[in-house]
Amino acid sequence: MTDALLIWPAEPDGEALLLRRDGTARRGTLEALAADAGPNISAILPGQQVRSFLTDVPDKVRGADRTRVARFAHEDRIAAPLDTLHVVVGAGDPAPTLMVARADMDAVLAVSDSVHIYADFDALGGLGSDTESGPVRLLGRVVTPGLPGEAVDADWSDVPGRVLDDASLARALFSHLDANGALDLRTGPYRRRLQWQAGPWGRVAAGLLACAALGTVLSLADARATQAQADALGERARALYTQATGEAAPANIARAVRRTAPADADPGAFLALSDALFGALSEHPGIRIERLSFDGSENALRLRLVYPDFEAAGALERSVAARGAAFATGGVREQNGRYVGDAAFQLEGTT
């Protein structure tokens, strides 16, 4: 969870704004504020740098193909060469689509290794854009919240934009972002390098990585995010490692497997995909995994989920999409008093 938000100015030498969860704020240069923000910081880009669209995407289009459809659909509306743009496509049809120059993404990461990167109009989407609430004035620009949204220089705007105090602005932003209401631009080639936590989901991921990379198809019966089951899976992974290599399993088995995996394996893709899945599941404790396996040929996780109700599948889909992954479900069905559904998870841009 992000502790601070660094709101970028539209001009490189403009005044930036740092907001914290408690509503406190500081203004200054980007470099000074980034140095003071701490490690758990997210960036909010000016909407002038991000184009937003709604893209008609057929239900059968999945994974990286969604990005290709979006590029083709809007190429006549984009002045810049498409290969210079980073494209993010959300869930649904029509699908919210954001395009930003790779140079702008590089500039953000040169200042700070932001956990997430958002467009300002998307981050403010919880405010709405109706005439009663209206656009918002933010650092010399007027932002129309929502998707598709936009931001324009205040001098070019037909409306002045309402001004929010720092505490109200912080509440609006953190509330919407905590609910995964905005698309994260840190996907694909800009996905953040993963740092695994020591909790149960991280142990499950490490164990599955080991089993998958060592050539073992693994299905988990009634697997839950509990310490006991995570430890049991870790023991299975260590036993498989010893069987495959003839050596004792190291403490960090996931790191060892990444080093010794076959050339045609992509454990990095597995780690990134698992991070998206387990991060999303941590927000939905009522959902549990019944079976899970990794399809290395398509860099996809295939699993059977048990939901607390029919609506939970849609909530999980939104959480996964906010982490740059595609969620494909075969539908939820009632089975012996349970709500069960098969699903596949695949990161955008991995195929």
C-alpha cells in the first residue's frame, strides 16, 4: 500500500506536490520531494502526458492481444509513432486504455522507483466528472476526472476548476487508488522488480515456482493462504529440488530455481504473474484457490477458484487488472453449495 503520492507538474521545472495519507503536504521540486518521500511512493503524471480511450475488445481477445487491438484501434488518433508509446489496457469491453510516451515513463523512474504510476484524471476518478462536481484544479492544470479523462493547462481551459484543500485531495486520491480504481502504468516492460514478502502467499509462490521450473505439474487440493499449507508446499518444493539436483535445497529456493531453470523456462514471468495474483487475492480473503498450475508455454496461471458469491469474480478481475494482468474466467457456477470457477491469469505483454 502506497504511503505517499508524488504529483508531477506539467512542466519539468514546475512545482510538484507530495501528499501523505494523513493529509499533510509539501510543495517543491520533484527531486527534493522524491528524496523525502520514502521508499513506498507512487507517482501521478499530468494528464497532458497521457492519452485515454475506450477500446472495443471482443471477449475472446486475451493477454497481450488486447494491447495489440488497442494500438491498432487508435493509431489514427495518435501523432507519435506507436513504438514510442507504452500502452495499458484495462478489463472490460469497452476497455479503458491509456497511452504514454516511454520517455515520460523513463523520466519518472529516473526520479524515483515509484511503486505505481497513474494518470491524474484516472487517479481522481472517484470524484466523478459531472457538472455538479466538475473538473479539478491541480498544479496549474484543470483535470476532468475519470476514464476517458483529460487534463489541460489552466490557461486553455474553459472552466477554472474547483480547488480542493490538501486533506480533501489526499482522501480522494488514496480512497480511489486503494480500491484499485485506477490503471497502473507500471506494467509490461515497466513492471516493478519484485520483492517477495515472507508471508504465506509468498511462500506458496516460491514453492510453485520451484515445482514448475523443475518440471513438475502441481495441483493444490483446497489450497488456502494459511501458514501451515504454505509451509507444506515449501517442503514439497525442497524435496523436488533435492530429487532433481541431488543437492540440499537452499533457504531461498525461488532464487536457486531462477538460476538453474531450463533455458526455455521463464520463471521471471511466473514470479511477476504470481505477484499480481497473490496481491489481488490478499484483498479478497473470501476467495480461495482449489487447484493451481503454471503453463510455461503461455506464461499463464491456470486455477480453480472458490468464491463466496457470484459478484466476487468481478471484484477479483478488477483487482487483477489494476496490477497489469488479464483475468479470463470460464464463468462461476454453483456446485454443492459452493461458487466455483476455472480461470486463467496472464500478464499483459507477455506473449
